[in-house]
Amino acid sequence: MLEFKDFSAAQVRIARPTDKFEEVIDFYENGLGLKRIGQFEGHRGYEGVIYGLPDVNYHLEFTRHIDGSPCPAPTKDNLLVFYIINKDEIVKVAERLHNMGYPEVEPENEYWKELGVTIADPDGWRIVLMNRSFS
């Protein structure tokens, strides 16, 4: 259970629609290396994939609707940040994404450039591979 001020939640999931479903799956699963822990189809016209760790209460979900699911990136500073302590792991992932056609992009906030690598996904949403611990 996740304890917040006024409620307890069993799960927190960030869900985002996309019209580039296959490309997004390729980016996050094969490029970034996230673990797929679930998928669904035929749910009121939606299909989706869920990434995360089975015993962790935070997940990332991408969906597509049969009538279309446009989701343009709102700004260059809407980010999904991965705090990665091992710099060699960042280099490996960034190089793999670059070879897939996703090079590093200039972050809007210079802070992310100091220790991180910013990369735009197929929809233009950005991830940051940040070389530090969160604490």
C-alpha cells in the first residue's frame, strides 16, 4: 500500500495514449529495456501494454484506441526521469536508442544536461537518463 495524506493507494500507474503504438513499444521495451508486465486488448476499444516491476507499485502504461489516440507531447520539459547510478548503463542504453534512430536532444532545462542524457520517444515525449541517485 502507498500511504498518502488522506488516502492509501494500492497502485499508481501513469497511462498515456499513442497513435505510434508499435514504435512506442519498440522504444521502451527494446530500446530502453523496460520489462513488460502486462498487456490487454479489446477493452472497450483499447489495447495497451504495461511496464514496470511486478512487486513495485508504480507502472507505466501505453494505450491505443481503435478510433485513434493522438497524444502530442505538451512541452520539451515534460519528462520521465530514470535515476541511474552506473554511467556505463546510461551509455549503453543511450547508444542503443541512438542506433535505433533516437539521438540525444537538447534539454529545455540545462540541469538535465549536467549529469543526464535526454532522448525523445516516437511521440516526442522525453526521457532523461540521469546519472545520480535520487536522494
